[in-house]
Amino acid sequence: MPLELAISKLYEDLPRPGQGVDSCTREAIRLLPPLRTPPAIIDLGCGRGHQTIVLASHFKAPVIAVDENQSALDEMLDAARAAEVDSLIQPRLGSLSALPDAPESFDLVWSENGVNALGMERALTLWSPLLRKRGILVIGDCSWLLPNPPTEAVSFWRHFYPAMTDVATVQALAQKVGLRIYDSYALPRSVWRSEYFEPLSRRIAKRRDEAATNPSLDVALRQAEAEIQMFDRWGDRFQYVFYLMRRA
């Protein structure tokens, strides 16, 4: 089994902080100002659509859900039907960097998963024009909470997310495109542990025997264990942060 496939299988269907934690999506929604009724909403990089369903349920308004993975969109629609909001969700298979929508089309541009593919600077440059005058851009991203993070942690994250930056840099990038961060919400460490690392640890234990005869899986398990150890040592230095932005 190739290493890439082994890693994919190991992490398959695991919940991740900020990507499927409904309570955190709701907390970010709570920080929004009043929006036009009904708001025009787009969810960029919707994935399996946990947050898409929360948005549709909360606002009782249509949500355009964009992703580059058709199977993820299919899973989202199945979940939306179970939640009885499928009539509100408009799936769109397409690129996050070549959106066909006209400038000033949306009251709420939401992305919990999309920045990884583009990097924060490019995402803000491409997506900020979509906002109406009083529109809000909500972006979730893993960030260093302070500048000059530990070298060991930087080396680890450079492998998984080389574009990762710190909160102050995100503020500067927002200003560069005419936005300002008016609020933010960092996921508690307890959420990372309960929603991601504990399920990952159980998955590692379950597949340990199989790894004895599968070198690629063994490497994948060791990498996952290193990720858990990194969180235990330096988890107070980085966090998944919801950034809520509006025009400056």
C-alpha cells in the first residue's frame, strides 16, 4: 500500500477541529452581527458539509456549498437530507480559486476548510471582493497564537501546512485587502483532544497489529503519533481560529 493511501485510510472519516465540530460553528455564528434577511451565503471548501448544514439550519436560507471533491458533496447531501435542509443547500463542484460569482454577491462568505488549499493571503485576495457592503467573511485556519513559535513545532507543521502563519500576520493580510478582523474564536484545547486526537489514538491502536506487516501503514501510524506528541508539548502555541472579518 502506498504511503499516501495509508495516510488517507488512517484519517478517513475522522472528525477534525473546526471541520465538523458543530458547537464551534455555532459559537462563530453567535459572534456575527445582524445580517440581511435572508442572507446570501456561500460556504467555500464545504467538504462533508457539517458546517453547511448548521448554516442552513440556523439562517433558514439557501447556502451555496462549493468543493472540489464530488464524493464530499455527495456525503453532504446525504447528511442534509437526514437533517431535512437539503432543499436549502446548493452544491457546486468547482475550484475555490476560480469562482464564477460576481463581486458583492454575498452577505456571508464562510470557509472552515478552504484556506489550506490556497493559503491565507491568496484566499483573502480572491474572496474579499465577494462581500457586500456590510458582508462578513468567516475563515477558519490553524494559526500560531504568538510570533516566533518553537523550532520543533515549526519544523513539524512545515511538513503538513507550510503556509501556516500567526494571528498578527492574518490581521496584516486582512488590512492589505481592505478588511479588518472584528472578532475571533479559538477552539478550546479540549475540543482538539475530544474531537480529533482521542479518535485518532483509538484508530492507531486498532491498526497497530496490521502495521507489523505493512511498512507504509507503520510510517503513517508513526507520523500520527508524532502529531499527538506535538500537540501535547506545544498545543498552547497553535490553535484553530475562526477569524470574523468585515470591510475596514
